[in-house]
Amino acid sequence: MSSPARYTPYHPRWHRRRVSVWWWLEKGSYTVFVLRELTSVAVAFFAVVTLGLVRAVAEGPDAYQRFLARLGTPLFLSLHVVAFVFVLFHAITWFNLAPKAMVVRIKGKRVPDAIVTGLNYGAWLVLSGAVAFFLLRG
Amino acid sequence: MPETVTLSVTRYRPEQEGEPVFQEYEVPFRKDWVVLDALNHIKDRLDGSLSFRWSCRMGVCGSCGMKVNGEPKLTCAAFLSSHLPGPIRVEPLDYFAVVRDLVVDLTDFLHKLKKVKPWLVRRHEKGVAEGEYRQTPDELDTYKPWSMCINCMLCYSACPIYGLEPGFIGPAAIALAQRYNQDSRDQGAAERLEILSGHDGLWQCTFVGECSKVCPKNVDPAGAIQQYKLAAAAHWFKTLLPWSAK
Amino acid sequence: MEVFSSDVLVVGGGGAGLRAAIAVAETQPRLRVAVISKVYPMRSHTVSAEGGAAAVIKAGDSLDEHAYDTISGGDWLTDQDAVEAFVREAPAEMLRLEHWGCPWSREPDGSVAVRPFGGMKAQRTWFAADKTGFHMLHTLFQTTLKYDVIQRYDECFVTRLLVDDGRCQGVVAIELASGKILAITAKAVILCTGGCGKVFPFTTNAAIKNGDGMALAYRVGAPLKDMEFVQYHPTGLPFTGILITEATRSEGGWLLNKDGYRYLQDYDLGKPTPTPVLRSMELGPRDRLSQAFVKEQQKGRTLKGPYGDYVHLDIRHLGEKLIDKKLPFVRELCLKYENIDPVKEMIPVRPVVHYMMGGVSTDIRGATPLPGLYAAGEVACVSINGANRLGSNSLPELLVFGARAGASAAAFAGDQKEAAPAVLAQAHDEERRLEERLQRKAGGKERVATLRSEMQRTMEESAGIYRSAPALEKAAGELRTLQERFQAVALDDHSYTFNTELTSALELSYMLDLAEAIVHSARERRESRGSHQRTDHPQRDDERFLRHSLAYRGPEGVPRIEYLPVTITRWPPGQRVYGR
């Protein structure tokens, strides 16, 4: 006996809608999502600037002064401001989403999301405070 | 409160039109009517040719998912009064092929559901005479939210990744896989991880988070996927250790 | 038309159907088994069951007690051999389901938890929060995905059973997505299509509960047993019919009339106590509670609302914490569908049709009198529910009799030959009939929805909680007229693709046949028993009516009623007593 025909539904002319390349503008939350993803560019920008700073230090005091002067130009200052806003947005969205991914259990009960988020913000404040203390002390 | 409200409903009859079109209907407005009641009124009294799925009318069968004013909703839980003023747009769910009017094709999801092995995997089955597998209420709470999925597909309709990459296994299927992974009685996590760490699995998700927002049962598929990612990454790191068993 | 074949074909993908398919796959792995359903299996109405599933598992409980509660609850119309098999096999089936992953609620020590339920003398109702049916169905559905041998035909609407050579040999169905006609030949067919609550206007049942399988069997000569026994659930929301689970009462809810009085104490159901007492007051059996409502209504002590009369279900005294833990779904339903918070307000409720005790007549193996045709679940009448079903018995019934029907059908199928060409000739006839119904334009002037509401109105008025001979006669006449008017039904939709108007028309024709079976069976049963109450025959009459009614379809379509004795083994008929 030949193998029996396997049933598959027959589908004449089903309509497939195409996803527009501007899909991310169609809904507010999608736009926020794309901006959140773009904050990685700002993070990369700060990383590159820091690497440039390190190289300038390695090349000696003159190179270092030239680098600092370049950072002080209006163009770089505005780039820094924009990047800072993006990185702030990055941090806030990250902390708010953290409890979704990181589930902390104490004695079998789940720690409420607000506490996990709060702890993250708290740690951020403490670390920022410590860095500011060391930088501004001298 | 108005006497009537207008519904603007997607119509698609493959024998008649090449593309979906909108058709307007005026239906009575009642304070306790939901969009589904309005659709039934249209079908019963105005135009019997409107096709849509529905069954339980109480948000547990998952049949009546559609887009109401652009948002994926269960039409049995979408009050007309929350969507005033009209016209209220009723469309089929996004990212699925439209079969007819408000009916979309769900075979892709069923195929993906089967792929993730959504059943209890045991190395040794217990006989019925030995009684139940013990599971404390806390262990049950670990996976309970993910067991509440009614397969309504609103999450797929909200997920732009599923729209852009139709091969993506998708929020509900991965949440159901995680439901079994986290079930204390299950021993199939390794098998599921093999399947879900592939190209169209876990890592396609970029945590847009829309799926959890539209889920009518608070299943939180986004949370399931992110936690699964952490577990998968931890597992991968462990396999790098020289003493791990492969 | 496309032709497929299978060895066992299960019609209906709910709890019973999926359990039957698994039973075939496990007992006879070499057989081909298929499940055909007009909706995706997870949409089946099993999904909406809330309260729980009864099985004897705790110390201090016994099979005999479960059997006695079931038999007395059924007002002695239950077949006791079937009940004995049922209570014996229920615990094993429920444990099997647990082994398949069902998330039963637990005691702190990890064992399965049970709760009290109406009509049960001991606590034996297993539950999964208040979504037991949902979890059972999804567990079963996800477990069937394990078996590659189970072929599914999703969204295919069965329109006819194929019968040749004295046995059932398959079905004809419409593939909804494309409108194509399928003929599926099979060596055994198992009907698991559920009940027909949509014959009535106020019902907890979903849109899909139109009695498809009952009508299909009826039309090929299988009898429908005990159709007059229609169970009303005493607490449903007035507009939507949404069920407010019995568990609300087992956790301690009170039923109050318009004066805030716990009126059940007036109807021989015990005395009011602050905490619930099993088989007393609000935990009495469903038929007695629904009858109490009608009596209150006649006394003018119910409240009047835009959709009919109602009373109040009060759970405010249970407190928010308990409600969110044990009855979260109830709170969600009230908020989402009637904008009422049961923590602060009383819930408006009224009796709504919930379950059909009657159905396709089967024996305790799930076999109907027609060889090759089996049935299990609400579509069948074995009978373990008799004249009134106890809450939390129908979910284990799906498992026990789904498994039995699956195993019996598989054993039968193993001995049968493939279908003869005569079977396919019948299928072609059916294809022509459907084509004609779809395309008919000229002359038709009746709308499906109009006829449906008239049928529902007739049934509620004349075949509701209280019945009488004149009302039933009138209903029989009205239904005959509706059957004739149905011949003139016209469709707006002539498309082949996902034509739900055509399926609504076919469903209406099923329901009209079943409505007639209900009304005629009710008219012939001149006694009151369980959920069948006759104002003109208010007493139970064991001498003449301790028998099952069998409705056979007559040549003109009018039902012919015969009788079948009830099987009594160890429990001679007694009085149904509650609250003492």
C-alpha cells in the first residue's frame, strides 16, 4: 500500500501584506524601541573618544593638550551633549527592563520588579557619587 | 452616549477583490457591547458575508484576536465605549496572511509550536500507581504565568521581528517552551535549548517588549525570552569550562 | 472533492477527542488516527471549564461514596455499571494527565490539592486555580503534538457521516479555508463534538456548541438518549451567559434575593451557616438551585434587569486576598465583561443553560448501536450523569470515556476492511447538496439569525426549567414550522473561502433537529426527575419512568421516542436529600 496522502490545507490567493520599511514610525512604542537600540551608537562614540584620550595621553603632553582643545570645540561639545542624552536614555530603559530578564528569588518568592529596578538605580547613584568624589576632590 | 457607532471593517473576498478593502457599517451603540457584539450584529442583521472567528466570548479560547484601531486586541474584551468616537477600525491581525475578511492563517504558529516540544519530557516516566510528581505551590508559581497562554496570537501581531523575519519562532512558542523548561517535573530543557538557540530562535528577539504589552493574559513572553537568553548564555559559558560534560 | 482515509477518525478536538486520539496512538500504535475539528483544538469549549475535576484520591474518601454522590445526584437515572467504571478509572486518568504536565494546584507538601464541590459529600475535586478546563485542554493538546501518528484536520466542518454495509465508514467535511469538500473514510469514527447549549438563548456555551455530532448520529439512525435533561447552571452573568463558577460558592459565596435574604433555606436545602457545608444551601445540586430561582421569580423576589431577572451572588465577605488567590478568574470576568468588582459589589446572576446530560446513546465502552460509530464526552450519554450532572464530573468523564472510546474504536478498526466505492458515491451526493445550498439564490428569504433566535425563544419559554404538556406541544408545533422555514434560508455569502454563514446555516439545521428531540423527549416523560421538572407531573415516577428515553429520527424528521431500562447494580433508588 502506498503511503497515504498527508493532509495539508489548500490555500488559494491568501493575501500577504508587506511590512513597510517605515514600520518603526507607525507606532510610538516602536519608535522608542528603535531609538533605544540607536543609543548603542552613542555608547560606541564615548568608547572611541575614550580610546582617543588614552592614545593622546600616551603620545605626550602636547598631543594631550591638542586633544583636549579639540574636544572643547562647539562641534564636539554638542556631539557630547547629544550622546550624553542618549546614554542617559540607554541607562534608564535598561534599568527599567532589567527585572524582566533577571528574576531574583528569595526563599522561593519572586522579588518585586520595583525593588530590582530600584537597586539598579541605587547602585548607579552610589558609583556615580564615588567617581564624582574622586574626580572633584583634587 | 451616542445611539449608533460606525465600524470600518476590513473585507477581503479572494474571488472578488485582489486586495483587502474597508467597508463601513453602522451598528447600535450599547454600553456593555464589545466589538465582537457589533461584528455579530453586522453578520446577523446587516451583512451575513462577514467572516471572523469567535467562540467563548470570555477571553479564554483565543479565537477572536483582531486589530481594533490599530492595536491587537481580543474583540470580546474590547468595549465599544473605550473606542469612541467612531469610526472604529477593525482589521485582521498583522504579519499573518489574510485568508478572508478578518480571518488570518495560523498554520505557521502551529508548526512552530510543535517544534519547541511543548510537552513534559521525562527520562523515566512514573507509573500511575506511584502517584503524582510532587510539586510545591512555589514551584508551580515559577512557571504559572507562562502556562496561561491562550494562543490568541496578539503577541505575534505586535512583534515587528516576526513581521520582518517570518522564520522567527515567536513570543508565544518560546514562552511555552520556557513554561516546560521551568516546570520542576520536566527534564527536556537541553533538547529545547538545542532547537531554540538556532537561527530563528531566542536570539532573533531584540526585546522590543510589545508582545508582553498586548498579551491579554499577562503571560509576559518578553520576560520569558529574556530569562531564557540568560539561561542559554550561562549554559554556553558552562560548556566552555574544561570539566563540563558535553 | 478530495479523498483521504484513516483507521480511526475522531470528530471534535476537545478534551474527549484528544484523549481518544492519544488512547488510539498508545493502544494500537500501528493504526492511523486523525482528529478533525471545525475549530483549532485549543478553541474547543473544554477550555472554558473552570471549577475542577473530581476523582477519589484523599484518605477518608472512597469510590463507593463518589459513586453514590453521582448516582443520587443523577436522581437514579444513571447507569450504575458505568458510574462504577467511571469512579474507578477517574483517579488514574487524572494522574496520567498530571504526568503529562497538567499544572494541578497543590497542597504545601506538593501533593495534589482538592476542594469541596456542589453535591459531593467529600472533598475530591482537583483543580488548576479556577481554569481547570483550560489547563486540561492545553495539556492534552500539547501532549498530542508528541505523537506524529496523530494527523489533524483543523478547521474542517463535518457535514455528514458515511454509512454503508450497516456500519459507519467515514465523514464528509468542508475544509473551511478553501471551501473544498473532503471525504475521509475510516474504519471507526468517534464523535467528541460536545453539547448543544446554543439551542437556548441564555447559555454558558460558546458559539461552537451546536450539537454537530449529536445531529450527525441522529440523522444516520443512532438514538439520542435522555435529551430532555438540560442542566441549568444557577449562576451565569445575565447578558453574556458567562459562567460564574461553582467554586465561588464552594469557597463561601451566598445567593441573595432582592431583599438580601439567603433564599435557598426556603427550599429544603438546609440552614444557612457562615461557612459552606457540603451538599447544603449554596452547595446543593445545580438543578435544585436553578428551580429555587424560578420559584423566587414567581414570588416576585428577584431583581429586574435589562436582560431579564436576576439575583445576587455575594462574595465580598471572603476578602480580596482569598478572591485573588482562589478565584482570580471570577474577579477578572466580572471586571472585564460587566464592569463589576466582586470584592466591593455583588455579582448579578441567573440560571443559564450549561450542560446536556443527554446525547448519543453509548454503552460503557463508548460504542453506539451503529457499528463503527463511537462517542465520548458531552456529546454522548452513557449515562453517568443521569437526570442531573454533579459539578466537576464532566471533566474526568472526558478522560475516562475518551480513553475507553479510543481503545474500543481502535480494537474495532483493526478488524475492518477498507471502504467500498459505495461510500464515496454517498460523499459525492453530499458534495452536490452542499454546493446547491451554497449557491442557492432564488426565492430564499429567511435569515439564519432570525430563525435561530426564534428557536431559542421557543426553547426557553417551553422547554426551560419548568415544563408542561401544553407548552411542549406548542413548542413542537413551532419547531416543525421553523424546520419548514429553514428550507427557504438564503445566504448573503456565496464565497468558497471561509464561509461562516454557510456553516451557521448547517449548525442551525443541526440545532433544529436536536431541539425537536429535546421537546419530544420532554413531552413523553410525564414525571419530574432531576433537571426535568413538569408542573403537570411534579412527582418522580420510578415505576413508569426509571428508564432512559431514546429519540430516533422518524421518516418525516419528527422524533419517535422509545425507552431503555436503567442499569441498577448496588444502589436501589432512594430520595435525593440535601442539607440534612
